Amino acid sequence: MAKPSPKYRYNPEPRLSANQLSEYLKASPTRRKGIIKDAKFPRTIIVAQYKGARESIGKFICSPERDAGILAAGIASLTAREEELDASDWTKDDSRRSIEAITTFHNSIQAIGINKLDCRPILPGQPKLDISGVEISVALDATTHRLKGGENMVGGVICLFSKATETSGTARAERCKVAAVLALRFATEHLGFLGKADPKLCWAIDVMNGKPYRAPDSYKMLLDNMSVSCEEIALRWGSIDAPADYDGPPIT
């Protein structure tokens, strides 16, 4: 009989996703501990949703013509995926969610103002950010560009997906602002070969609400808060115990 796959993985060094860092900044002390535990001992069954929507929207915003046919093709592909005879319940649900996200994005294009941005594809395998000893994953969906006074300026777009009923309005806005500032930091640290990082080019799009968020004018304060929070995370990482049912790799 095959041995069951472990429920947990183990990250010996401090690392968080952009979403986890965003939540951490506003979380209670008890929830902060839980966020660190979830990051140190992540569950293996967690699978990223909205992949189909992310791919279609990313392709659309990076196309010079902004051809709506790209979004229509994405919906057609996801519909076929949902209707496959062997599609799992998870696959069907994810396909429906992605279709809803693409449709909502299409209906919100003018409100989002994406036509104001010159977006270009970003290569896969993006490097991580190191903030005060914590590795932060930032997944840009595109780089953004403009010419200012003869100088190339660069930024990035991050699309965020979650239904309006799944997160409060205030929390969604804060998460988007954090994502936009992380895009700015990413552009500063890793996109210098394309130009100078520009806060006005660093956007987070709340796809399901059809709202864009640019890096706020107070981004330096938010960067400072991130640094202090990551210092705290790095200090606490080693003292966080594994869940009671932990079955992952040996803890070093």
C-alpha cells in the first residue's frame, strides 16, 4: 500500500507570500502568529486558483491592440475545461471562478483605466524580494513603461483575485495598496535594466471589484512598516512550533 502524501511542507528560512505579508501588517498578535505558522509549515494541498483568468488577462493587457478576442478565447478554453468528463469538482469550480473574473474584468476595462498603461510581458521565474531577512514572493502580471523627460520609467501590475464576499472592502483596499508598493519595490530592485522605478506605474488591480490601486503617496511609510514587520517575522520564525498533526520533513 502506497504511503499517503504528507499534509505539510516545511520552510526552514523565513518566507511569506505578498498576500500573507499584507494580512500580517493589519493582523492581531494572535493572527500574526498563525500567519507565521502557516508560512513556515504550509499545507501541500493548497493550489493556486484563477490561473486561467490570470493568463488571459495578462495576455490581454500586454497585447498592443487590447483585443477582446483574447478574453473571449480564454473564456472558451475554460468552458471546455469545465465540461471535460473527467474534470474534478475543484477544476469545475476554478474554471467558473476564472470565467467570472475574466467577464468582470472585461466589463470594467474603462473604469480600471488599463488603456493608460503600456504593459509588457514579464518572464516566468521572477526573483523574490528580501525584506529584513524575509523572502517575499511578488508575482507581477506585467511590467509597465513610460518615457518621462527622455528617461525610461518602469513599474509593474499585479492582478488580485477574490470575490467581494470573501474579503471586506477595507481589507481588499489595504491588500491592493500593499501589492502596489511591493510592485514598486520589485521594480526598484529587479527592473533597473528597464528604467527608473516610478510609483505612478505600480498598480494592483482588484479584478473582481473592477478597481485599480496605484502605489499611494505614503508608500515610504508602508515600506517602513513592511521592514519592521519582516524584522519581527524573522525574529519569531525559529520559535514557531509545528502543528500538532505535522507530518512533513524533519525540522532543523
